Amino acid sequence: MSQKEKLISKLKSNPKDFTFDEAETLLGYLTFRRSNKGKTSGSRVMFTSDAYSAKITLHKPHPRKELRDYQIDQLIEMLEQEGLI
């Protein structure tokens, strides 16, 4: 099983310990790239892809590394809408 498949499997299990770094890695495998929303974006990070219409915005958690439950739900929903998972 590839790293991409492992991350998709973990995300779909709705884990409590899915980190921002894991989300960023998975989105990279899916051709999304990270872009900060500008100087005033704070911890907001947007992921875009030329291949997909979805723009995924996540707040980078701090001081913790794990995404909040609602962020995991939103990420799953967006990726399902694009047919990626």
C-alpha cells in the first residue's frame, strides 16, 4: 500500500489524530499546492489545483498539530465532491 493510499484510508476512518502535515502531504499527492491567503491570512492556508475546481482552506492548528473534527469532515467532503476519495 502506497503512502497516498495509507493517508486516504486513515482520513476516511475519521481519525482524531490526523495532522495538518498529513493533510498537506495527501493534498500534494492529489496535485493540490499550498498558498497562503496573503499577509493577513494568519494561520489560514489555501490549497488549489489546476486539475480540480475545489479550493480547500484549512486553518493550521497551533499549538496542536492535529486537525479539529470539523476540519477533517470538511476535508473528506471536499475530496469526495471532487471524486478523489
